[in-house]
Amino acid sequence: MAYLTLRGINKIYPNGYHAVHDFNLEIEKGEFIVFVGSSGCGKSTTLRMIAGLENISKGEFYIDGERANEKGPRERGVAMVFQSYALYPHMTVYDNLAFGLELQGVDDDVIEQRVKSTAAILGLTDYLERLPRELSGGQRQRVAVGRAIIRKVDIFLMDEPLSNLDAKQRVTMRSEITQIHRETGATTIYVTHDQTEAMTMADRIVVMKDGYVQQVGTPYDLYFEPTNMFVAGFIGEPPMNFIESRLENGKLDINSNIVDLSFAADREVLEKYEGKDIVFGFRPEAVKVVKDEPVENAYNFSCVVELVELLGDNTNVYVDIYGTSSILKVDPHESPAINTGFEFAVPYGSVYLFDKETEKRIKLRK
Ligand code: ADP
């Protein structure tokens, strides 16, 4: 196991493109870190700098406290799993697994023992004599993971390893990778654009956008305490709803519908943002359906139902709230009909406010 330090890491590609800006992170021994963000935000570039496959333009990188900027990939003690599997097509599963160890000059009987134990962990024992083309996508990805774990390195790097698998295989492999991490204890960095993978697998998540780190935190922190609108909208499915408004006299004016914020926020906070454009945020799953009486300790809203999607355990209700589209997660038995009026409530404790100009979250309580 190793601990890693990234200090002020930048990547400027030879064509001048500045792909990663001032990336700072301390990764503890044995941690499972996930880099998440939309395509092109700099996740792979950062991972490749850690792997030694891209040079670091500016900043310092340490493994176990020792500067590693100048170290080659082999010297860093890392194993990487790619999206494309990168298996040798003409070699059997056995040889694909054994290859890295053979290069290191490991004894044949040790290799055989490690191939067998790795295959057993990954459920590949019956496939050792097959070629990659004779395997399913999920099995190929297992071989790719096997090639990484067989080397018993301290650091695993995984770049979108599940993106070629179908939805069901992804869920299975997700828990297998988590299990393997628990067994090996290797420090792991995992890149994905999928927030569900990030939330389910990570000890801590690094959310990136346009080459900048937006927030680093546990899945719990990112979901409940997002630092800005990007993180609030990226983490959670369906995403958080945002309604634009203006704060006047401590009250939000949402298209002439008034929300008295004094129940959700401290007076000092309201005074600071008086007269500003404010974004009112709430998660689809935070809402309660209003039946006969208004819901207490909550903001009650009226809306018009535009679309209803039954998912089984819940329905996604697409609504128009005073001119803004939003999604509400509702119990299927309470689900409304399309084109009808509908009332729902957002509990005071589930309200998120953002400064529209900076997109930063406004802490409601001191
Ligand atoms: P992600 O992994 O988050 O999808 P990448 O790290 O692959 O993003 O890419 C970040 C940005 O850097 C993208 O805009 C991409 O086009 C750019 N980029 C990647 N590789 C190169 C390269 N070799 N030269 C110039 N720009 C690159």
C-alpha cells in the first residue's frame, strides 16, 4: 500500500491546451478514490500523469513521500486497467495473466500458483485456455483486472474499466472490484463519468469540471453538502432541481410566487444576499406529496404535470413549477396524471440555495 501526494499538478499539452489546473490531493494508503466528471474534464490526463504515461507540466507528485515526477511507469509500482481491456488477442487467458510476471522473471511455479489464485478470485478458472475473442465482455474485463492484481502492486489505476459492459454486467463488476479492493488493500484511483459508480465505490470522490477540481469528499459529503451548483447537479440521479429567483425582503420571489426563507435560513444569511439573484435547489427525492392539508415545516408548491415515468420503485414526475421544468421522485401509488395540477412540498431542511453569479452554495445556517 502506498500514499500519494499531488501538489499543484498541471497539465499543458504540447499544443498549448491546459487540461488540468492546480490539482491538489492527499491520497491515504489503501484508499479508493474516484475521479468523476463529464467527458473531457481532465480525469484521464490526471490518472495518466500518476501512472507516468504523461509528464507533469507543473507541480509535484510523491509516492510514499518520495518525489516521483521523474520516475518511469515501472518504477512507480502501479498497475493500470484500461477501458479497452488491452489484452493480447493471440494469447490465452493464462498467458495474458502470466505475461507481466514472466517479464519480471518470476519463477514458473510461482506464476502458475498466482495465475490460479487470481483466476479463482475472478471466476476465470474454467477459461484459462481460451483466447480473449472466445470470452464475453465481462470476462475480458475480468482478465484485464486480473492482469493488474496478479502483479501485487501497491497502486491500482483504473480508467473507465466498466464502460464497455452492459448495465447488468457493470453492476456485478462494480461490486467485484470493490471486493477485490477490500481483499488486496491496494491504493486505488478509479476514473469514471458515471456518478453512480463514484457514489457506490469510492471512499472519497474528486469531482472535476473543465480541468479544475470542484470538490473532494465522501459520497455522503458530496450528496448532502455540495459546494456549488455543478456538484449539486452532478451527484444524484435524477439531478437536483434548480429554480431561479430573487431575494427581496428576506423572501424569494419565484416568478411572483413568494417563498419566505426565514424558516430555512438565518437572518444574517438573508441580509447578506438581499437583492441578489438566488437559485433555489431541491432534490427530486426530497419532495413530499401534498394531500389534503399543506405539509408542515416545508415549502408547498403548485405545479403542472408534464410527464410521468413509472420506474417500479418510484415514478419520476416531470413538472412545470412557475415556468421552470423540474423532476420529482414520487411513490408510484401517489403518482399524478399528466396535464393535471399537482401539489408537493420541500421540507425546510432539504432546501439548497446558491448564489446565481458565483454558483457557490449559500450556507443557510451559521
Ligand atoms: P476525461 O478523461 O475527463 O474525459 P481527458 O483527460 O482525456 O478527459 O482530456 C482532457 C482534455 O484534454 C480534453 O479536452 C482533451 O481533448 C484534451 N486532451 C487529451 N489528450 C490530449 C493531447 N494529447 N493533446 C491535446 N489535448 C489533449
